[in-house]
Amino acid sequence: MKVTDHIKKAQGKTLFSFEIIPPVKGRNIKELYDNIDPLMEFSPPFIDVTTSREEYVYIDRNGLLDKKLTRMRPGTVGICASIKHKYDVDTIPHVLCGGFTKEETEYLLVDCHYLGIDNIMALRGDAMKEEKYFEPSKGGHIYAADLVRQINHLNSGQYLHEVIETDNCADFCIGVAGYPEKHMEAPSLKTDLKWLKKKIDEGAHYVVTQMFFDNTKYFEFVEAARAMGITVPIIPGIKPIAVKRHLQLLPQVFRIDLPQDLIEAVDASKSNKEVRQVGIEWAITQSKELRDAGVPVLHYYSMGKSDNIKTIARAVF
Ligand code: FAD
């Protein structure tokens, strides 16, 4: 079922969802299930599965380093199919522009259609570790809006190279990313919102936000988006702080600010166990306020560990 239909069906009740990352290749998928199992009692209508950018690995061949391109966390669509089958829940693969040609994307979307996957999260992807700026693949998309257009074309039976198939069209519900504190490359929030609007105009049906720790940022973002004519659901993304290092890492990677009270509480913690507790309490307060404001879904970034998300969900749902 589509995310937008889940939201309609809930009739104003805030839903619980979360995002997982595929295991590093060679690791057992059971670890992933062990982290999903405890969250199923909160009846998530959908679970997102991320896709990682490809990266270079260096293989030592008699003192000479051989540079090879690989994806360390493969299997997004396979994991989506497996979770859907195992838990009878909708799964949402994250589909990236970066690292894929349009043909490879079409191939992947056709797989998703045959697997009965109803939702796609359409993203540009970050720059590769070695790159300063995002470089599109040869024959790939430059912006997420272009990917949204390709998915939307498929929804009307229009495949690449002017092949038209109208008997059995896909009907994907398309999610896109939004940034309450603006995307790191955008010169201003207003410009970023203009490009978000383009993604919606190309056919996206809902937005999931980057993590934020101050709800005011989300409320102001939604207000600004509505003023630009963006009317689709805007789902807040919540990440509980889990280790002290997050104080540097999260602003560095995601270009977001952390509230002073949160920084001081984390700084005052004597162990990572205490930090985890601070993160849980902060996320509960954030979640309750967002729930009371009537957000459609609270979407948690689990990063593969679910004990803190479970404690938060217990307090909020
Ligand atoms: P876009 O919407 O294409 O925007 C990228 C930048 O270009 C923005 O600064 C925007 O303002 C600007 N822009 C857009 N269109 C134009 C235009 N026509 N001309 C000029 N500028 C333009 N990354 C992963 O690698 N894997 C994941 O699974 C993943 N999941 C995510 C889930 C969520 C909910 C979020 C919020 C992010 C996720 N990301 C993921 C990160 C995301 O890929 C990065 O933030 C990436 O840098 C931007 O992706 P986007 O889809 O927002 O890009």
C-alpha cells in the first residue's frame, strides 16, 4: 500500500516508521532481523531501506595497490522483498541517482514493480567519499527531480527509449528528501525549497525530512513549504543521539545544528550509556510535541540498532 494511503487510512493518528541500512556484505542478515523484531509491536506501516553509494577499495597485489569500485552494503531491493515477505509490511527502497545509469534504474524499478513494492524513495545520493562534490554517473541523473520524472514516466507506462507499455503500468508512490536546515549545497533555504517544489511538480507524493533536533526548525520548514505551494505530507525524520561523538559527527556530515541544552546534557554524561539515555529522552520530548502537532508519521533513523527506538516508541505510541 502507498505511504499516502497509509496516512489517509490513519485518519489523523500519527504513525510510526523507521529506516534501516543493509548489512555490510558478508554479514548475516539475521542481525538486521534481530533489530527489526522488537519494533514490530508498534505496527509500522512501512520500513525504509537505504542504499549506499559505491566506494573504492584498495587491494594489495604484491606491493601494488589495485583500486576497485564496490558497494559495501548491497542488497537494498532484496532486503525490501525479504522484509515484506517475512513481516507482511510495506518496504521502501531508497533509489539513488549517484552510481546508476538510467537503464540500471529502470531495471531496478521493474524489479520493484514485479515484487509488489508500492513506494520508492527517490534521492540524488551524496558525493562519494573520494569526491568533493556529487558527480553524476555517465548516463545517470544529476538531480533527484530527474529521477522522480523517470519514475513518474514509468507510472504512465513510459519506459526509456520511447518504449510504451500501457497494459500493466507501475503505480509507485514517490517520496523525496527535504531539509529543515537546508541542504548543505543549497545557497539558501528558499532556493532549496524551490528545488523541493520541483520534485513535487515532477510527481513526488510525500517528503521525509533530514534529522533535526529543534522542532521549531521543522515547523518553520513546513510553514515555508506550504507558502511555496507544497501541499504533500511532510514526514519528520528523528534520530536519537547515541554516542558522544555525534556532537561533532552529525553537524559535520549533515550540516545541522544541535540545541545548546542537548549539547550540554551530552557533554555532562559520564558514559555512552548515559549519552544514549539523554538521546532517548530528547527524542521522546521531540516526538511527543510533533505527535501532538498532528504530524502524519514519526520516522526514526535506526542505523541498525533498535533498543533506543523501542524505548522511544513505547513512550510515544
Ligand atoms: P536533490 O533534491 O537533487 O538536491 C541536491 C542539491 O541540489 C540541493 O542542494 C538542491 O537544492 C540542489 N538542486 C536540486 N535541483 C537543482 C537544480 N535543478 N539546479 C540547481 N540545484 C539544484 N543518501 C544515500 O546515499 N542513501 C540513502 O539511502 C539516503 N537516504 C536519505 C533519506 C532521507 C530521508 C534524507 C533526507 C536523505 C537521504 N540521503 C541518502 C542523503 C541524500 O542522498 C543527500 O542529502 C544528497 O546530498 C541530496 O539528495 P536529494 O535527493 O535531496 O538531492
